[in-house]
Amino acid sequence: MSRIFYLQASPRAEQSLSLALADSFLEAYRGLHPADTVTVRNVFQADLPPFDGAVLAAKYALLQGQPHTAAQAEAWKAVERIAAEFAAHDKFVIAAAMWNFSIPYRLKHYLDLLIQPGLTFRFSPASGYHGLVTGKPAFLALARGGEYPPGTQAEAFDFQSRYLKTVLGFIGFTRIETLTVEPTLGDPGLTARRLEEARARAAEIARSF
Ligand SMILES: Cc1cc2nc3c(=O)[nH]c(=O)nc-3n(C[C@H](O)[C@H](O)[C@H](O)COP(=O)(O)O)c2cc1C
């Protein structure tokens, strides 16, 4: 039995194309693995502590090899809880909108909390950076208003998939399956067709996830 972590990064509920695709993926997956559990977190509803003050000082203390003060240790617990919840899962599904060519700010906030030395990666001058979230697959369901096809000039504007793949790779992921629904602004018939194509491909990926 696997524990799935489903991270949602669109506030648009049933209007959201990225959530629609991720939901389809999970429906196909759960049909094959009915005993698996799914934890759902939407970053727009999650309680994400501000990353400043004592929390930020606690991160710098770790980076500089200094012990935490009592206030830093207390503030750091919120970060440890987020990393512990993430690490307690076996497989990851992330649905994300494209906002200004990148990811929504609430997902960036979540990732800023999650990606920490000693929790999701480690560093040593001798061996460099190593991700600590290893041997776990991720499925990314992305939606964009425009189109950013590989090999076109528009691809250079896609900091959404590139950023997510980079940071997930940084913390240890090696299997990252990505599907996009695009364009989602424009001809509704075209969007519907692209969603159906992505859903069919998602069902295939679900078989080996
Ligand atoms: C604040 C904001 C910024 C956006 N920026 C872009 C953008 O840079 N490029 C783009 O193609 N679409 C952009 N869009 C459109 C969304 O990517 C599109 O509506 C997509 O379907 C959102 O994902 P969702 O349907 O899962 O919410 C933006 C939408 C919002 C609300």
C-alpha cells in the first residue's frame, strides 16, 4: 500500500484544468490501487508560516553550521512538520497553474518551506548537494493559458515546468512524469480536446506509477 501526496496549486477548484488532469490521473491510479491512501493539500488553503524572522534565522544557522537558539528551534518546528508530512508519503502528484510564466506564489512559498538542508537535501563541501527524497515518483499536471511547445521560442518562457523539475530533482526525485494542458485560454473546444488527450496519456502513466 502506498501513500500518495496530492499537492494542489490552483485556487480555481472545478474551473482548474491542472486539477482536472491530476484528478483524472488519480482516478485511473486508484482504480488500479484501491488500497492506497491520498493526502490532499491545496497550497491556497494551507497554513504556511511566513518565511522570515526566527524561521529564516534558523535556516541560516543550519547553513552556517550554528546551533539553533531556543526561539529558532521553536520556529523551525513548523518547517520540520511540513518536511515530515512530505517525507511520510511514497508518491507525489502536483497540480500547478502557470502564473506569470512560473508557478503560483503559494506553491513557491510551500517549496521555500519544504526545501531545507538536513530535511530534504544535504550539503557537504566534500560531496556537494544530495537530495534526500529518493526512490519516489512524481506526476506533474500543469495548465497554461498559452502554449509553450518544446522547440519553439515560447519554450524559453516556460519557467513553470522547468522550475518544478529542477527543484524536485534537487531534493532527489529522478522519476518526474509531466503532462500539460495548453492552451486553456482561447478556443474552449481546443482546450477540451487537449484535456482529453492529456487524460488519456495520464491513464497510461498511472499503470506504471
Ligand atoms: C495571476 C495569473 C497569471 C497568469 N500568467 C500566465 C502566464 O504567464 N502564461 C500563461 O500562458 N497563462 C497565464 N495565466 C493563465 C493560466 O495559466 C491558465 O488560466 C491556467 O489554466 C491556470 O491553471 P488552472 O486552470 O489549473 O487554474 C495566468 C493566470 C493568472 C490567474
